[in-house]
Amino acid sequence: AKGEYDKALESYEKDLAICLKVHGAEHPSTGTTYNNIGLVYSAKGEYDKALESYEKDLAICLKVHGAEHPSTGATYNNIGGVYLEKGEYNTALENFVMAFCIIINFWDASHPNVNSTFQSIRFCYIESGKLEEEFEEWLKKKMDEYKKGRK
């Protein structure tokens, strides 16, 4: 929060070394540390490094928690945020929709995380050149596709 990203990364790298030694490569704490490293790289504008860390976290989340867990959804949301920053709206949309489909099952529609992800999807949808008036129907279709793919 102080903008001292290099110090933050140094601390997270130490944390990662401890997590790997104590818990191993597939432990939720290790995933959380990869997520935190991704957050710092994203804040620094080092998007490829952020994505690398988030992808490691996602692999752990999928293996440990499964595809329907809120932590998995949060990681998809973070990945979407990086692609949004990169201006890659279609890839951001894919990740935000995955996040939304997961978290909407855990939190009420009025929850800030649900609303934030919904707004991110809406923004990316419009920025990618799609018609705003078709957004809600498009999102419903994407959510239906997600549900069918999970059965």
C-alpha cells in the first residue's frame, strides 16, 4: 500500500520459500503467496510476471479447492484484471465471467465482490466493441454455457 513494491516482493519471496519448504508446492498458503506476488507485479505494471504468479495460484486453487471454490473465482478475477490493464478485453472477459459464475454461487448479488466483477465484465464487454444493450442477454448466455460445462 505504501508503494514500496520491491520491499513487498522481497518479503513475499521469503514467504514463498518458507511455504514451499514447510507446506509444499500445492498447499493453499503457497497459492496465497503466489497470489500476493501477482498483486505486487500487477501494481508495478509487470503484467507478464503477475500472470505467471496468478497462473501458479490458479493451478493450486483448482487442485486443492476445485473449480467452484471462491478462492478459484478470486484468482480468475485477478487474472481478468491483468488482462484488463493490458487492454486485452476479450481475454479479460473470459476470466471475469469465470470468476462471476463461481462467486455468484457463494455471495449474494449485492456483495461488493459480485458487483465489482459484474462491472468489470460490463466494462470489458463494451470496450471490446459489443453493444451495451445486448450485454445482459450475452452474460446470461455465458452463465448458462458455464453451468452446462460444469455438469
